[in-house]
Amino acid sequence: MVQSVEEVAKVCDALSNPVRVKILKLLCEKEWYVYELAKELGISRQLLYLHLKKLEKAGLVESELRLEPDDPRAKKYYRAKPFKLVIDNDVVKNLEG
């Protein structure tokens, strides 16, 4: 649950970009390997990493590095973290800071 002004600002900032909202939507459906997600969205992996970093800092997504038995390279997978976001007058009045 969001409890400080800074946390609300961080989450709202992360969700202020339509591409990040689309990324979060896809990650709520299933976990994705970065290469596949970039291809699905039609953006570069570098740009995707910038968006994912912002979502991760806001606490909305998490990542895991995995070694696949048939591939010597580690692959980074992302998934949405469970969250519920409710911002109303009472929540805002009770924020710390």
C-alpha cells in the first residue's frame, strides 16, 4: 500500500507513460523474456529496459535472471508484482510527508 507522497508520485510517474501501462498490462497476463517483450511491443531492448527500470523502481514489476539448460546465456524474465492502487481523497489526506 502506498503510504508517502514520494511513493504516490513514483507510481503515478511510472504509470504516466502509455508504453509503460501497456508493458504492465502484458506482464499482468504472463511473465516475459526481455527479447520477446521488446519484439511484441515493437521497441528496442534498450528502450524497454528504461521503461522496465521505472516500473521496477515503482514496485510494480520484478525480474528474475534464469539459466536455461539448452542456452549458456542467462535470460532476464519480468512479471508484474501483485498490487492494488486506490487513490482517493482519504488516501491523499493520510499520506506521510
